[in-house]
Amino acid sequence: MAALRVSVVPVTPFSQNCTLMWDDDTKEAVVIDAGGDVPRIMEAVTRQGLDVRALWLTHGHLDHAGGVLDLRDILDARPDHAKVEIVGPDRRDAMLLENLSQQGAMFGVKGLRDVTPDRWVEEGEQMRVGPHVFDVLHCPGHTPGHVVFVNHAVKFAQVGDVLFQNSVGRTDFPYGDHAQLIDAIKTKLLPLGDEYSFICGHGPNSTIGAERRSNPFIQ
């Protein structure tokens, strides 16, 4: 099996870690959390020669989903390519994705379009990047429908805004739940094992082991 490759493209004024993942043999790829700065994302896609098949979303905040429709429009305009699917998050984030334009207005971001994914996901489902399989975990608290994507073969996850280096996701929203977030981290992420590395929604990468040892929110 060819290697799974991963690259991060920081986007939006929130420095959100838009993540490209692809199979090194076929170049079949997905983009996770295309929050904005679509030309920058497309530059990375073109530079790597990627065949993007789907756009995955961890949750419905504007810095993670605000550019997903613009990116899909560009990708769908390619000749002789299959239509690109928008996949995820869990349906419980519908109220956020259906109001992306309103989120944008609150932060002075114009031109955002409300999003309805082609397919919602649920915990227990598996998703693929070429031959590489990712398990879906529902990890609410930051948002009700937040999901995480985990590849056990290479012990890697994209965790969105659930867990960060020495921090955790914000829960000071009307729909946030700090206890629920910590429970998701302790019951779903920490059991993955210390050797699992992860990319988070903002800031540097880390490992489950490093956060188990030093993250003050989960001690």
C-alpha cells in the first residue's frame, strides 16, 4: 500500500489548519475543513497534483466550513473529473452550517454561503482516502455535531477543535458543553494510545501521549 501523505494549509484570519490528505500512489485526495482562502488551498492541490474526491468537515464553524462551497465549485469545473462530495460533520451541526452567512456577518466576513453537506456522518462509519481507512468518532462539546477522523494503520487523527497542544476546544457558546468535551477526549481520544499523532484545528500538531502527560485540561 502506498503511503498516506498529509499537508496543512493555514487559512482564514483564525489560522485554521485546513488539511490535505492523499494516497501517494494514486494522488486521490480529500480536503478537511476548507474554511477559506480557497486560492491558497487550490495552489497546494495543484502543486501536489492531487485528485480531490471529497471535502470533509469536522464541524460547522465558519473558519472550518466557510470556503467549502467555493472550493467545490472550482473542483467541479475541472474537465473529466467526478463531482466532489461534501461529507460531514454529524447532523447535529446542521444549525451551524445552515447559518454560515449569519456567522460571517457576526465576524465581518462577507460572501459566506450556507452549506448543506451531500452526506452527514455518524460515529462508527468509515471513510476512505484511496485505500486508507478512517474511522469517524463523534466528539461533541465544542459543537454538538463535531467529528474526528482516525486512521489506525498509521496512528494518526485529524481532531478539529476538540483537542489542541496544551489546550482544548472552546465551549463558551450557547450550544457548547465543557463536560461533554472533556468526556469525549477522555473516552474516545486518549484510549487511542500515546503514539497517535494528530493535527488539530489551530496551532501545532501533537500526540495523544504528550497531551495525556501535560495538557492541564485533562489531567
